[in-house]
Amino acid sequence: MEGIVKFNCHWNQCGPVISDDQYEIINYWREILYNMDLIGAYENGVGFGNISMRIRGGNQFIITGSATGEIPELEPGHYVKVNSFNIDDNAVQCTGPLKASSESLTHAAIYLADPDINAIVHVHNIALWNEIIYKVPTTNPSMEYGTTGLAKDIFRLFNDSDVFEKKIIVMAGDRAGILTFGEDMDKAVNILMQYLGKE
């Protein structure tokens, strides 16, 4: 459910912030996920799905901008850099041509929970969601997407479930929402493809 920014977004508007190398990697996979209808927009115009990549050596990351789900091909100007965040304060500080995705705090929580994770994909697929909910690490259904509660519930899963091994989270409070992640973008997407049976 892109396009609805629920956090306190401290946005420094500027030109493109993504490097050529980052863009090549992230956009390659984003295009594939879009063409598989795993990222896109519903008939009511509300977008869904996003993708992010950690900037090596810290907790900053590149993520798709808000309300980009429905755009078939993203340009460098559609990506944003999250410079810092405060989950307790529900705040994100970002730089780029657009505001950061409404799911930025969720991505931030995963990067904080495991320093070995360098890429995250958030997709929507109702068939897979129905198949694996509560069979793999699953967030509390009362925690809505893009909220401090969900970000904190991510920490609970990293403490109390086998999420380190599974590398997948079902978002019970975000109908059809699924997160996969890995050491790099290839591995993050491959986890998803394994569950979809498309590897």
C-alpha cells in the first residue's frame, strides 16, 4: 500500500541520489517483480510493493520512493536514500527527488535486526500469503504496515522465530504483504522465487 506516508518524514528534496551501480542492481530486480505483478497498483490506484538495498557500512539504504508502485519502469529519480531513522519516534530522514516509501521503517527494522542483510523486497501475492501465513515468521495481525508497531514486531520475530534461517516474513496486518531479504538482491529475490516455485 504505497503512497500513504504514515511516519514523520523529514525530507531533503534534491536530485537523484542513487549510484549507477546501485540503480543497475535494484532496478533490474524491481522490473522483474513489477512484470510478475508482485509490485504494482490495485484498481483503486493504491500502489503496493517496494524494494531496498543497504548502503554498505551502516544502516542507510536506498528504497523506492513513495507512490511509485504503479510505474512500470523506474528511473534514478524514483529512488530515495534513507539517511537515518528513529523507530521510537516514528521518524525517517530521507534525501532524494521523492519522499521515501511508507514501508521505510519496516525495512529499517530488518536492517537493524541483522547486519548481514543488505537487500529487502516487499511484494504482494495473495495466493502465497494465504498459503504460508503462520507457517513462516508472521507479524501480529493487529500491526498495520508502515507503523512503529510493525517495526517493533519485526524485532520480536528476529528474537523469537526462525526468521534468520527462513529469510521471509508474512505481514499479517498487510493483506497479501510478504517480505524476503538476503545478503544481496539476488538472494533476497531468490528466496521469494523459491516460495513461489519459480526458481
